[in-house]
Amino acid sequence: MTMPDFTLIAPQLIVLAAALLVPGLYFLTRNDKLVGMFSIVSVLAAGLYLGWMMMEGVTGSFLDVYAVDEFSLLLTGMFLMVALLVLLASLKSVERDRHHGEYYALLLAATAGMMFVACAEDLIGIFVGVELTSISSYALVAFRKNDPRAAEAAVKYLVIGGLSTALTLYGFSLLYGVTQTTNLEAIALAIGAAPTGGLLISVAMIIAGLGFKITTVPFHMWAPDVYEGATAPVTTFLAVGSKKMGFVAFFKIFLVGFIAAQATLVSDVQYAFAVLAAITMTVGNVVALSQTNMKRLLAYSSIAQGGYLMMVLAIMTPYALTGGLFHMITHVFMKGGAFIIVAALCYLSMGEKLSDYKGLAKRAPVLAFAMLIFLFALAGVPPLAGFVSKFVLFSSAVGFPGELVETQWIWLVFVAVINSAISLYYYARVVKFMYVDEGESIEPIKVPMPFMAAILICLVAVIAIGVFPEPVITLCENAATALMG
């Protein structure tokens, strides 16, 4: 019997091993900075090994459950970048709490779960990865046990997450029942002859179950409360990490497993996703207009961004997937940078209300400029990364190179463009508070170095990808071809 090649999942194993070692390391040393740096070094080591795999073009399958290709390598790298940014922001934030070892262990375990989902080519692999991330996230949200907001957020997250798990598992079991397999490629081969009724129920359950993970309307109501109640670094992880994991699961199931279903079923699924995308982006942007808390504003903004990404599931073309992957990568830096600035200001006891940002440009000019760049990038203002990624994503709805124009999705482009215009209003409102309004204090703010390092990484990435997008687009094209080829 041939031994499985564990080198194919070495990045995941490195992160998972670090998660197991961190509690013991903290127990022996009681040094929170040491375990934090050990976690960062572990993520960097996994990233270096992943970079070697990408340069060498390593591909293969591990036990027919996990596949290594351009798609999984790109998404694994994205999740490692999310972990690095959150770990940097956590170095200072977590020092006020106890149980540092447990915190970093949970964060690394959740990252490993996302990395496993990126490689999964089987429903069981997807489910295990999603649940590893979800269970770790429930504990992370409740990490500050003495904070009533954190306790309330954790209870809501746990209850709704449990419902999400039940619906997802029920949908997977029905899909297995009608196709007699859990392998995604085998499902694609068997699904054409499967009973339509069972498939429709399975689709509904999967959309509802995983819809909670990606905050699709009407499964989004938990997000603002949880984002507000959790610590800012954990909120960053939820918004730019676990949410992307949900989209990866959706892409694998519907762009691989369901792509060969009967034409009428595929068409119905596409229109269902198109309607959900339009409703989600509209609700997210409209409700964000009235928010006075920065975390809640960014939470509804994140819901709207999820609506844009759902366009991929409506269009179902490699070019649309290219745009979706590109926007996911840029969103990590845009939204991640904005949330890390919120984390830095919370650490400095500045507050989370929009009014607390008055006069920030005078007190912390670098922070205010970075927030301006992140917010305008999220709105799609050129020449920033968000503009380019939105252009590629939105253009996939009206046509793509070498193919006929898909006129049936033009209405979806209009909805997305209008929503981008709406978002510019509440983003500009934050900029007005920072640059125009006078604050109560003019005392300069000194931001700790870990926060500043994470913010500068995001700032450079948002500007550089906007000016030189071709290398990232090429990576996304190769990944899309690998998944849908």
C-alpha cells in the first residue's frame, strides 16, 4: 500500500502543529510575546513552504480528499496572509487578557481549517475544515469572558452557527443520497442523472447553511452584533478570513459539483444566486448608511461585499471566478486594513463610534490616510485595488474574452454599480469625520509597532495591486482554470 504524500499538505500541518504546541509553550514560559512571535514564525514558515510549492508547480491529491493545484495554493496563501495580519494585530490587543496560549491556538486552528477547505475536493473534507474554523471562532468571539458584549455575541454566534451546521450537513447528506458519492468530481459525473427533487432540496439546504457563513441576506443578522461584540482582531479574522472560507466552499460545490447538472436546474440555481446577490449587496449598503458604530458600519459593508462576490455563483464562468478570486484577495487588504485600524484605536481607548474619529487626521495622520485609502478602495475609487477587482468582477456579468456577451446578467451589473455609488456616501462620511470635523483632543496618537506593521502591509498592497494588477490577475486566472478547467 502506497503511503500518502504528507508533503502536499505540509503548510496545513505546520499551522496545525503550531496550534497544538502553543498552549504548552505558554504554560512553560508564561511569555505572551514569545507565543505570539512563535505563532507568527509558524505562519511565515508555512507561507515559505507554500511559496516553494507554487514556484515548483507542485500538484497532487492526498487520500482523494485534498487536492493541491493552482486554486488551492492561491487560496491557502490568502488564508495565511489573513492569519499573519490578525496575529500582528493581536500581539498588543491580547496582552490585556489572560490565556494567551489558548487564544493563539484557537486562531491557528481556525486558520488550518480554512486552509483545509481551500484544498478539499470532497464534501467530508469541506465539512471538517468549516467546522474546525467555526468551533474555534465561537471560542475566539467569547474570549473576553468578563465582557457582556462578547458573551452575548458568542451565544448568538454559537446558536446560529449550530443551525448553520445542521442545515449544511443535511444538504450534504441529501446530495450524497442522490449521487452516492461525496467526491466533488464524482458528483459532477453523477449529478446529471440524479433526481431533480432531491437536488433542489439539497441546494436549498446548502445555500441556507453556508449562507450563514458568508452573511447572505436573510442569513446575515448575526454579523453586526458578533462583529461589534468580538475584539477587533477577531472581528478582522471573521470578516476577511472565515467568510472567504464560506465562499471557497460555495465555489467548490457549485462550480465543480453542480456545473454538470441538468440545464434547467443550473439555470434555476444561477438565478437564485443572482437574486440573493442583488438583495444582499443592497441591504448591506442601505443599512450601513444609518450606522453610528464603526464596527457595525464595516459589518454591513462586509455583507454588501459578499453580495458582489455572489455574482460569481450566478454567472458561473471562469472569468467570473477570476474576478471573484481577485476581489477576495483585494478585500483581505482593504477590509482587513480598516478593521486593524479600528483595533489599534480600540487598544488606545479611542472608542468605536464614528464621532470618536473626529479630528483623527491631526492626531494620527498616517492612520487617517490609511483609513481613507482603504475606504475609497472598498468603494471602488480608481486607481486603488478595489476599483480594478470590481471592474474585473462586474465586467464578467456582461461578457468575457472569447465568449458571447451574457446579456441576461446586465441588470445585475447595474445593481452592483448603483450599490457601489451608495457605499461611497457612508465611506466619505467617515473621511469627513477624520479630516473636516474637529475632535475634542488634539494630542498626537502613538500607534504600537505591530498594528502599524499590519496597516502598512495592507496599505502597500492596496496601492500596489491597484497600479500593477496583472500578476495577481494572472494567478487568479490560473486558479480559476484549475478549478473549472
